[in-house]
Amino acid sequence: MIPTLVSTRRSLATAAIALAATLGFTRPAAAEDYQFGAAVTVGGGVEGGGRGYAAGVRRAPMLLRIGGEARLPEMPKSIFEIGLLITFEPYATFGADFRYAHLIGKHLSLHVGGEAVIAPSTLFGATAGAEAIIPLRHNLDLLAGPSVQAFFFGNDLPDGNVIWQGFFHVGIHVDLE
């Protein structure tokens, strides 16, 4: 019985050394990197809300959005986006947005988020929309779709009323690999 006990201890010791050596030579699992992308879109539409000059529906200023995005490979349908917003013609403003987009299939994305106009006055609100994604090349897509914005807070709200905007935009998206 003693030779068996010694033999068992040697076997366990050998197995422990082999396991330790194996663990020592393996590389630790690295977290997967974010995937980045960028997009530029331009759009036009209508806006309304308020009283006096702001009452009724009128043409909204042209909107240029320059944005970046990030997503994890294990959640490829969830996209976190941030953008610089510039409106021009008939008046100019600057702002930013942050939004969450979700891919529905390969050719449609829906987004919701917050939006802020920060100059020359302030407006804060929400945005929602959809984009058709039309592949052009391996990492280049054409984007097109509607979006709506509603501004609830800010020093540029006429008489404390909500200002709304509806846009149709087109643009280019590139995956930054």
C-alpha cells in the first residue's frame, strides 16, 4: 500500500507541475477592441413650434453632422455615436449630439439620443431617427433616412414652447479598421 501512496503522490505532483507549466506559458485573454467608424451627413427639413415669429411650420436650416462611433465586436448591433452639429442657411448654430443606434438587419439602423445647440443660444432636447445603409465598398456605406428633434429646454425657446424639427439626411459612413 505504501508504494501505491508514493506513486499517487508523484502522479499528483507531476500533474500539478504540468498544469502550472501550461498556465504559465499561455497568454491571457485580451479584451476585444472597440470598432470605430465615422460619418458625415447633410439634411434639410421643416421645423415648428412657439408663438409669434416661431409659430407655424417653416423650412428648417440645413444641418451638417460630423460624427464618430464605437461598438464592441461582441455587441456588433449596438452603436454609440457622438456628433458635431452645424446648421447653416438661413442662420448658423453649433451643437452636439450623443445617440445610441441599433442595427436591424444589415441595411437599417434606428437611433435615439440627446441633442444640444450651444451657440449662439442654447437648446436641449431629444432626437430619434432611422437610416438606410447601402453598401458601396468593403468599409464605405451610403446613408439616408429621416430624423426628428424636439427641444424642451434652453434660452432660445419662444415663450417656453417646444421647438420640433424633422429632417431627411444623406451621407457617407466609413469603418475605421
